[in-house]
Amino acid sequence: MDNSIIDGIKSLPPLSKTIMDINSVYANEDAGVGDLAKVIEGDPMIVANLLKAANSPLYSFGKEITSVSQAVSLFGMKVTRSIALGNAVRKLLNVDLQPYNITSDKFAELSSLQAALISNWYKKVDKQKVEKLHLAAFLQETGKILISNKIIQENEITSFASEVEMSNNLAMVEKSYVGITSAEVTALIFKHWGFDDEFIEMIRYADAPSVAPSDVKEYSIALNIVKTIVPLNKPFSEMAINFGLKKAYDAGYNHELLEDTIDDMLDIIS
């Protein structure tokens, strides 16, 4: 494991006051969508990103969303929190993903696609787990930002990017260069920021769900399937979809439900 990445995590600044306030409202059982909307309205960047997401065809709300209160009501508090967190984290970490051959905007788009895929899929599998998985899927690739920074510092952009372009297993490429996968880095980042253990552990094992503890194994498997289908280098490619469906079948899922979900999403984004 590369100690400089660990040191980088330890030196990360705290999350913004707005994000802390969002987490506080979310944790308050007496708070409602109006309280959350009020907090978000004080941060123009989060407002812009939330409305952009609300008007994305991925969520199919069927009408133009023009206010924060509308967006929060439609998304619900958990999904709203995950969108706000995701955008705040990317801003805080100063995204440069040149080694992965994508822009920061593309990274945000792919994170949204992973989150939308797992939400739309798990609505058919277990609705009680949807919102928890949405947050994890939206944030699970965060560790790639720090790995990317390390690759840039070591002047290994060209060789790393070449391997990323050809690989069907980005975790193996990451491990070979920095000794740690992005899932493990992401888990350490959110441990540093004081997130709950279940959230941290389901992401930690998302690159190796076969060894995940029993209480988070299903979550880690689902996250792994989604990142297999929507990898940063070959999102929704025929090979990626086939690999993901095979993993779903092997894990005991009704893979036809997942295949239907994929088809519906491809109709939307194509």
C-alpha cells in the first residue's frame, strides 16, 4: 500500500459546513424535506447540481424541476444527501482523472449512472435497500481521485492510462501501481470523515465481495456488479454488460431483472 495515499487521506480537510448541516438534518428524526431544502438553498453549487440531476432523464420525473423543495421532495432525503455529498466531495478533492482517460464532468456522469443503475435495479429486488445502495454507488469511485493524483505525481500517466484503456479489471491495474484499490481508498476517505461503519465496509469490499463480511456481502456484490457494467473506461459496453450479468447470475440474482433495467437505461441515454 502506498503510504503517500494514506498520508493524503489523513490530511484531507473536513467536509464543508453545508454538508455537515445536511448530515445533521438527515440524522434528525424530526426533520423533514423542508428542513433539508432550507440548508441546501444556502449553497448555490449544490443547488445547481441538485437541479441538474433532478432534470436528468435518468430519473424520469416527467416535468421540469425548478426549485430545491421540488427536487428534495421527489428524490427524498437520502438520495438528495447522496447527490449533495458526491458533488461536494469531488469539489473538495480537486478532481483530475487524466490517468483514467476521463474528464471530471465525465466522472460525475458515470457516478450518476452507477447510482441510477443500482437504484432502478434494486427497486425490483429489495426496495428497502435502494437508498442505502444509491449513496454507496454514487460515491464508491471517489478513491480514484487520490489514485489519479498519485499517478500524476509519479509521472506514470501514459503507462497507467494505457493499461486502463485495455483493462477489464481496473482494480487490478490500481493494485499493481499503488498497492491498493479505489474501493479501499474510498473506504479510508469516508472513515476519515466519520461515516458509519456499514457504509464504509460495503464500499471497502466492493472490489472483492467474495471476502466481504456477511452483514455487508450483498451490498458489496451489488456495488461490484454495477461498477462492472459501468466501469470508467468502458461504460455499458457489450463486454461490460455481459460480465456484470454473469456476476449477477452467479450471485443468485434474477439476472433478467438486471438486464431489463440495463435496456431501459440504454434507451434513455442513447
